[in-house]
Amino acid sequence: MTVDNEVPRRHRVVVIGSGFGGLFAAKHLKRADVDVTLIAKTTHHLFQPLLYQVATGILSVGEIAPATRIILRKQKNAEVLLGEVVGIDLENKTVTSKLLDWERVVPFDSLIVAAGAQQSYFGNDHFEAFAPGMKTIDDALELRGRILGAFEAAEVTTSADERQRRLTFVVVGGGPTGVEVVGQIAELADRTLAGAFRAINPTEARVILIEAGGAVMPPMGPKLGLKAQRRLEKLGVEVKLNTMVTDVDYKGLTVKEKDGSEHRIECAVKVWSAGVQASPLGKLIAQQSDGTEVDRAGRVVVEPDLTVKGHPNVFVIGDLMSVPGVPGQAPGAIQGAKYATKQIKSELKGADPSARKPFKYLDKGSMATVSRFSAVCKVGKLEFGGFIAWLAWLGLHLYYLVGGRNRIAAIFSWFVTFLGRGRGQMTITERWVFARRALEQVRDQETPRAIG
Amino acid sequence: MTVDNEVPRRHRVVVIGSGFGGLFAAKHLKRADVDVTLIAKTTHHLFQPLLYQVATGILSVGEIAPATRIILRKQKNAEVLLGEVVGIDLENKTVTSKLLDWERVVPFDSLIVAAGAQQSYFGNDHFEAFAPGMKTIDDALELRGRILGAFEAAEVTTSADERQRRLTFVVVGGGPTGVEVVGQIAELADRTLAGAFRAINPTEARVILIEAGGAVMPPMGPKLGLKAQRRLEKLGVEVKLNTMVTDVDYKGLTVKEKDGSEHRIECAVKVWSAGVQASPLGKLIAQQSDGTEVDRAGRVVVEPDLTVKGHPNVFVIGDLMSVPGVPGQAPGAIQGAKYATKQIKSELKGADPSARKPFKYLDKGSMATVSRFSAVCKVGKLEFGGFIAWLAWLGLHLYYLVGGRNRIAAIFSWFVTFLGRGRGQMTITERWVFARRALEQVRDQETPRAIG
């Protein structure tokens, strides 16, 4: 109760983004005496680590992308707004969000920016039309159409060269995502599609992983990297290390080997997972803070308490923050969300903002599946691979999937695909056929991104 | 064994379409001494009766659209080609199919045309951009984006009028599809979305069904029609009978009442399920046969043996055939497929084509779900509604879903939605937001169809 007539206003927290950072930030504020506004440009919380399974026909979109507002339905202090953040004013403490004809200026007391990152083409943005990345639901559905569609297109061509080109699949980038998607393309061809065609033999598809460095998944260390590579090669994947992609067009791509020689790989499907570029909101924030920089990937170099210099109420977390030793993965985002909300909550109860302990990242390890029943895991100094690592992968991903319904559905989908050889989500839209046709017409020219 | 060097050629059956007619035709030829080529412009077999559940977030696309070539994988005498049929030559017995840069002329001895139908706007094709139909997977995903997106757009607007417009949903056409989709929009708003917004109350959404005739679902008879109507009204649906749609634009539609008065309904989401137009292949075939006509919907008026006059080897089945008393639904297509393939098989064994018994349609009844736990069923003279009818609907649809995997997945999805209030497939793509933006800009102008 206040004595005068002024209505006491609750502390307002604005969260930008609905990924692991944004969603967990909102959730951790559930019992706090604050009003939370979560602004995101998609209506769902995307479980990005499983996106490659949507692209390769194992999971449905609903299983990995539940509606954010349904997750937060019962959290009465949280509202969810669909919109694109087009402005952040650190001085006046406002965020400007747009949707269609609507523009809203949302005031904040604390701001948590978890706007994430997108694919980076290192300045060659025209590659994108030919080699889509895998960051959004749209990307995954487009890739599903391209991958399954390439087999269909190979089935009907009468030219042996063109058949070979259509049956060649190239994944650029040997990080965990690249390894996972290339492994699943190989298993899709070898197991799910085997016997389903008459003119072609899908098991003869050529599946290639291109990595600029000297090993796949460098952060996993040379031992596990080699283990993953051997497993991929056993699946029939050609792993090309020390190889740079210098050009991409409709018909294929040009690579440069370590010795400087260049040659072409003719291929229909190209998947880009070679790098990330942080949301432009990172730069927007850094510009407003004296002494705050962004790194080469556009990530904000934050203070030890994950804020930007001079603005202790503005936290940057997840893929948008640059903290040495913290990889751009779910655990870092979740821990950042927990840390930021903890500061907000304790300072509301009187703690001193200048006495914050620095953020400390707890490395719980990392993992990647190479194929069914086979994964690699690194937990501290412990490194292991194979079936045990795969079981660990299975358990952990189920644990992090949001919602009991999605966990049950995913278990069932995995049962079908990994024990059987079926895939429950091979549906591609008609639109894909037309997009291919459009691409076919433009051939090697630059083109607006094809529609999945 | 043949005595001379000539390789004995098997009888070639070309099937056009992968719906109920086309798929079942191919399957019924499994043990026949023929080569089957199934040509379709989608890669899946679509279970159209459940498309409305994809549009309203209950089912995933994979559950109702499994890949045709996987279904037919083990049928060694069948090949599946993705392609659009652009030519049929009854004289020379060839079908011309196109995909991308590829064109193939496929010869046939027998032809089964099951190319289906699409939405009809009765000459007002410009309505389509504003009021999409529900015939394909693309349609359903687009509608899902529009329906769920309208609630998001209503949440952020500050104009009361615009909020009301965005929360108004109109379904045009009171046939089974119209009734089913309008019922699910009402349940989505009332049950699934209740409590998930802060500025709007989804249960206050206005949901309207417009029907030009004097009753919903006329073929079901007045008693069941009224029953369905009462149930819809109990869900809060406004049922407007004897009402014609005379214009549709971005902002809403204009209707004409029975008394001749015209008025506007301002609404964001418009779903068109008012009529069907058969595939243009119908006309293409009829033109080549003396004395064969197409009806007003473009369906081929076939002979008593489902063939076109003068071409006893060319069968037209499913939604593309016009036979009095046979509704354009799955059972008619399946029975047509069985009949046509039976003639082909027995004549290969020596039966006389001129002694064919005419096709006889066995009316197994029809049904439609109005809402969870409530359906209407008509089997011969037996008419019933309510929970028992709903159980019958459930059993029958599970029976006809192709593949054990899809049956189990659908049961689970229905369990979640009908016993609980969740919906597992509410994911909409980012692209939708941009499509909406494009539509917003063009306002009332004619526009290319929006992207879901």
C-alpha cells in the first residue's frame, strides 16, 4: 500500500527472443515481482539442436517448435508479443517492435537481449540462395524439400551426368550441425529410401562433408573428431578436410584444396553450416555504449556480469553474447538466462548491483550424434563415443525438449527411424516443385532465396 | 519363354494421381501381370478428409501425407514418378509428364485417370488470394499460419475495430469440410488458446459459417444437418444460411442475404470450401472422345464402366469422374479404383471387354465431425449423431489412414487434443509474417496468392 495516490509500478523486464536464452529468462522470472514482456519474431520456441531431424524427415515441426505463448500461458506476469525488434534505446529504456502495420514502443527497467544468430556466408551472401543454412523452421522445411526432391529429380532424368549431380549432396562446415545433418542424409539414402526408386539406387548417392579446418568438430578435440570422421566414412560419407568453398552456384560449388588447387563439385543439394552471424541487434546495442565492442561474428563483448558497459540493467545472453570459453550452444544460453534473472531478482530485494559476482560458465560437456546408435561426448576431460554416448544424447535431448507431449512424440518418432527404417515426416510441399523450377530457370545467376 | 527373339512386353498401366483413386488403383494391381507407372504432382498420398486438422494445429503433415513411393516400395511392378501431366493422347496411347527441365512421354495400354479436383471460386478466381481453399498440404499450412497469425495480430493492435476484425473468422461453404474446419476454429479459440493471450480473449473470437443453401451438409438430410448446425451454434459458431458471398477482399467479404440485402463482414481469416473444380485433364480427355462431355464442375461424364466413349482402356475415377449418385469422397474413389483394376485384370486373363458389368457404387454412408466427441453419421436410412457417431468417425478414419506409424501418431495427437486441450502442431513459419506484410501493403488490390 502506498500512502499517496500513485499506483506502484512493477519492475518491467523486456526479453528479446524466444530461443533457449529468452524462454528460460522469462520462465526464471515466474515468481519474481516483475512484469515480463517477451518479444520474438517467431511464435515458437525452437529446439535448434534437433532442426536437422526436421530437415531429414524424422521429426515434425511441432515436436521441436511449440508455441511460446502456450508454454508461458500460466505465467501470469508474462506477456508474449510477436514482432520484430527494430529499435533499442538504452538511454530512454525502450524497445521498439514492429508487426505488419503495428509499431509499439515498450519501456523497460531491465532488458535481456537473447536475439541469437543466423547463418553467416562470410560476405558471400549470394551463396544463400543455392546453399541454405539451417537456423529456422523455414530453413529446415526448405532443406527437406531440396533433399527429398533431389532424389525425385534424379529418378526422372535421362542424363547420366545430371543424375549423378542430383544424387550428390554437399554439407559445408564440419561442426556438430554439419556432422549431424550429413550423417542423416547418408542414413536417409541408405536406409529409408533404399528400394523405393526404380531408375536410381539411393544408396549410391554421394554424400560429402567439407571442412576448412584439419578435423571435424575441432572443439571436441582430435580424438573424438577422428572417431566421428571414421564413423561418417563408414556410413559412406566423403569427409574433405582442409578444403575451402570459394564459390557456390545452382549447379554445384568450387572448392580449394590445401595445396591451392581448385576444382568443381557438381551437386544439386548444398547445405551451409559453416558459420554464424549474430543478430544485428548486437551492433545496435554496442553503438549506444561507450567502450562496448562486437566481435567478428557480431556478438557483443559483454562485461563480466553479461551487461553492456554503463548499462547494468541491459543483459546480452545466448548466441548474441561473446564470452571467451562459452560456446554458442543451449547450455550457455540457459546459464546466461539464469544468471541475468538472478541478478534482477536479488537486486529487486535490495542487493547492490555493483557487487555482482561475475558470470561463470559451467561446462557440462558437449555432444553430437553421428548416426543412429553412435554419438560422441566430451564431459570435461572425459571423452567417449559410440552407443553409450548415443544413449546419453538421447536422454539429454529428451530432457531439454519442452513439454511431455513433445517428449513422447519424439521418442515414438525415434523408435520408428532408429529401430525401424521409416521416417514419419517426409512430406514436402507442392510449392517446392515450383521453387525448383524458378531456380532452374535462373541457373547460375543470383536469385532470391528459393521457397521450400 | 518366347520362341523368337522378341521380348514379351507386359501390359502397361499408367495411373495419374496419388489420392485415394490413384493409390488404390496401383495397389490393386500388385499381383497382376502388368507394369504400373503412377504419375503424380506431389510426392505424397494425401488423406484429404483430415486436412482441416493440419490447418488447425492438431496433426502434422507427415501423419496424413506419407510418401507415395514408400507406400509402394515393395510393389515391384510399380514405379512412381513425380511430375505434372501436361498431355494425354488417347489415340497414340501416351501420357506426357513434366518436371523441371524434364519431359517424358509414357506409353500405356490401360490408363486410369484419378487427377482429382481443386477449389472452385465459380469464376471469381481473384477471391483465392484472400480466401484460400483447403485441398493441398500447402493450403492447410497456409491456413494454419493465417488462423493462428490472426490471433497474434489481434493481440498487438491498439485499434478496437481492427482487433475485432482480426478476431473474426469466416468459413464459406457448409459442406462437411466447412463444418469440420469451422468447428475446429471454434474449439481452437475456446479451448487451446484460452488464457494464452493478455490483451485479447480468444474465446471472444467471432466464428461464422456461411452457406448459400438452406441447410448445412444438404446430402446428410435435414435432420442431421440441423443437428450439426445446433452443435456448431452451441460452440458459438454463427451459422448463416441462405447467404451468398458476392465479393471478397483483404479486409473482409460482402454477403447477400435471401431478401436481397447486401452487407459487409470485416474479417481477417477467410476459408473457402464452397465448391470444387475438376482437374483440367478431364476436359483434355473429353475433347478426344466423340460424345464424351464434362459437367459444370469439369468432371468427365463417363460410361457405365467408368471409361470414356470409344476408349474402353481409359478409366476416369475419383473426383474427376461424374457418375450420378456418387459423391466426390474417398469411398467412391476407392471403389472406382477397385472396379477399374478388376476389369484390367480379368481382361488380361481373357475376359471380354464388351461384357463388362456396369460400375455399382455401394453407399457405405457418410459422416462429419462437428467438434470433439460429436459427429453426424448417415448409413443408408440410418441417421445418428453425437458421441457414438464420433466413435464411428474415429474408427473409420484410423482404418483408412495409411501405415501403422501414422495410426499410432494420430491416436496420440487426438488424445492430446480431444481429451486434453493441447495441440501439438501449432508451428507456423516465419515466412507467414512476411506474406502478411505483403498482403497488408496491397490491401484491397488483387494480389498473387500469399505464402503460408
